[in-house]
Amino acid sequence: METLTLGPLTVRRVVKAGAISENHGDNRGGGQPRPRTRESGKPPLVLVLAHGFGAPGDDLVGLADEIDVPPGTVMIFPEALLGLREVLGQPMFGDARAWWLIDFARLELSIARGEARDLSGEVPDGLAEARAAYSEMLDALAKEVPTDRLVLGGFSQGSMLSIDLALRQPERKISGLVILSGTMVAEHEWKPLMSERARRQPRMPVFQSHGRSDAILPFSIAERLRDSLTSAGFDMTFDPFAGPHTITPTTLKSLNTWLHRLP
């Protein structure tokens, strides 16, 4: 693993061993050689996974050992813009970070009352800024490695950010989207954008997992997100599990299968 800066973000990068590089076409104009994997002959995947609210920047790096991706895959783990200790002035938050702030009091009250936390009608403050930084990071990444087969995703808030960018930038080629315990936000904006993304890129693969007993982001809203994406024309793989707001070994096993099947 190496830590580097891409655009405005710090990222951790892990490259799975096994890539072979070949020049395809004339590179005299400065174009990048396109590596091919020994396994399939396809360009390697570039898998970007953004962590969730309150996690340290390296929170998902441990998944690099658990995700069985083709050799040569480049795995990128971006660190969220906001350090909660600095933004909130509370040392207790340590290395915790966030893509945008949430209402702690409202979250705790919803959990205490057993109420479904439906964020679908909200456009989070800070989402646009997070999306702009994420986009700049992806542009910088494309200058470092070929992103012919770019897969975006993340856990919880990180997955919402990835969905938002994918929908608002339909011109950006994305080979797949990974939604780990995410939810619907900005529904009135997202739904029309889903149709436009699906029109430009029909049957784009999406992997979505969610726990049936998730008290943070309710399962019912995840189902609504799934149904909306399906109706728009995305190729959905939905992986529910009996558990809370987390990533399970069975989820990773299903994700591995999905990643290997990507065109």
C-alpha cells in the first residue's frame, strides 16, 4: 500500500500483483500503455471505495486483502475531506472523517424511537463540495493509470457520494457501481438522472448490499433505491443479509463474484 495525493484528496493505493503491460497502438504521442491482466486479457479494474461517516481515512484499506479481484487491479481508498476533530472542535473524534456532516441529535433520536431514517427527500449540505473533490481525484487518477474499467463505490456515506457522482456525470465512463449499506438521498434529483445515465450507458452493473436490521440507514429505503435503479434500466445485483450497518463476509464473497463477471 502507498499513500499519495490525487487532486485535493489523500488516497491509499493497493495494486494486486499479476499485471502485464502491453503497448496497444502508437504511444509516440504520449499515450499511456494499456496493461492487461494475465487472467482475462482485459484492462485491469480500477476499484475506488470511499469510506463512511466517522471512519478514519484508511478504514476500508483492510478490504484489499478480502476482495478477490483480478490480478493487476488498482484499488483506491480516498480519504474524506472533513476531519471531525478539526471541524467540530472535539478531540474525542480522533482520526474520524466525513464527506459531509450529519445531524447527530436527529440520528440518535430516530434510533431511540425506532423510526425509519428516511433521507430521500434531502440534499445534504456539503454533498456538492464532496462531489467536486471526488471528481478532481478521479481526473487526477486517470492521469496516473488507465481507467478503462473504472468501478466506483463505498460504504454508507461513501457509497452515496459515489452514486451521486455517477448520476451527475453521465459522460464519465463507469464500468460498475458498488453500494455497501447506502441509501437514497436527493430522490427528486437522482431519479431523473438515473434515466439519463441508463440512456447513455444501458445496463450499467450495480452491486448493492444492505442489512435487514440496519438501524442507521433502513433496509426499506435501500429497497426503494434498488427498485428505482432497476426501473431506470441498471443491471442490479442485490445482496441483502441478516445484519446491521456493516459489511459481512458473505457480502464480500458476493461482491467478489460480481467483480469477476464485469465485462
